[in-house]
Amino acid sequence: MSLKDKNPKEIVLEFVNTKLEGDIDALRFYSFSQLKGSDFDCTKYESFDEDNTLLARAIMFLIWEGKLPELTSFDQIGTGELYRGETINTFNTLFGEKGEFRDYIDDNNLIARIDGFKESYVSIGNFMLMPSCSYNKMSMNSYRGTSSGWRDYFDKFLFELDKCLKGNKKEADEILLALVNKNSFYFDTIKSIELFCEKNYLNSYLVNKQVQLFFEQRLNRQIENTDEEKQKYTMFAIKYLNKVNEIIDERSSIIMDIIKEKIK
């Protein structure tokens, strides 16, 4: 039987036994970038994407089956389906797909941390499922990343989503609100930002039930090449890594407990 014909539990067990030598705990910080070209890649409908690989979809189904609206089948996850895997905290926006950050950072220890993050950010503690119905050829996934101007920062996305879920039409982003309405199957049930964070293990983003904006200034990989801007970029990079690694570590612990229970 090929991997594609196996159920999510069988896929995960096969991976743990054949690639991790039976060590389920090694899955917690496993970098899904290592899946490229393997049997566990099998990215659905498009080029390689860590959060859309066969293994990622199997794991996310096990985690959220019965917890998210209308999620009853493994086949409902993937590009063009009801749900799409999402990587929560970004790398490329801030650091660049081709290592553009090296033009601005001179600290070798920090460079090593960033290189490490490029591997660790594509791991189960940084994955979630996002409802995937589109509006004007944009999904919630693609809009927050490339079209909204929010630079793929998840705290900002949650802050804007909160406005939509509260029905604040005057302040809500028009396209995000349209996407919420298009995904009514999801948001008719998950009606508040508190419930959204609870279902997706994102409570680290809330303080007193309010979305916490972690970053006053959200930089990207394109800055002026001056000493002052390079210093700002370096300090922001440190703050960003500290915060998102803390979030990923917390979520991965919770998610591993669920996976262990599911594959017993």
C-alpha cells in the first residue's frame, strides 16, 4: 500500500518509524524542509510547500479533526480544498528567501540563530489550518501574506481579524471581512477571536482576551543600508526571534501531546 492510500494515523506512524527511528518526540522540532522529494512530501497540486506536504496534512487532520467546522475528511485539506495548511510566523518577509538579512547583520551569533530559525520555523509548532474559501482569487492565507500590507505578521492579522469578528465594519479591513463572510461555514461557529485562538492553540497572542501586538514596528528584508537602519533591523530581528520561538515552543508542546494521544 502506498503512503497516499494510508490514513493520517498510518502516515504519521510510518514517518516516525522509518524516518525518526521510532522516536515520536523527535517530531516536535522536525524541520519539514527535509521532506522535499521524499514520499512524505507529495505536496498537493503545487510546488513544494512545507505546510502542504502529505505529512503536514496528516498531522493537522489528526490535531483538528472534530474540532474545526466541517472537517471530517483528510481530503478536505490542501490547496483548493476547504482548509489549507498555514505557517503562522514568517521567515522570508523579514529575512529573505535568499538570505538577504546578511546584508544588514554583522553578528555571527545572530546570523547562526537566523539560519537555525529558517529550519525550525517550518515545524508543527508553527503550523495551523486556515479556512480556504476565496474572494476575488484571494484566500485568507494569501491575503494576509502578500496583499494586505501586514507583511505576514500574525499578531497584526489577528488584530485585524478581531475587528471583523466583532462586526466593526467601520474599522474592519474590507477584503478580510469579505473573506470572513466567504468562510461563513467556519466563522459562523468560531465567532470570536478568543474562540479562534482557543481552537488553534494561539492563546499566546491574547492578554486579557485582547490581541497583543508584539511588534510596534514591523520591518521586512528591504531597508536602507545605513548604520542606523542596520542597527534597528538587528534589534528587531532579535526581538522577533525571541518572541516567535517562545510561541512555537509553547504550541509544539501542546500539539505533541495531542499527536501522541491520537496515534496510540
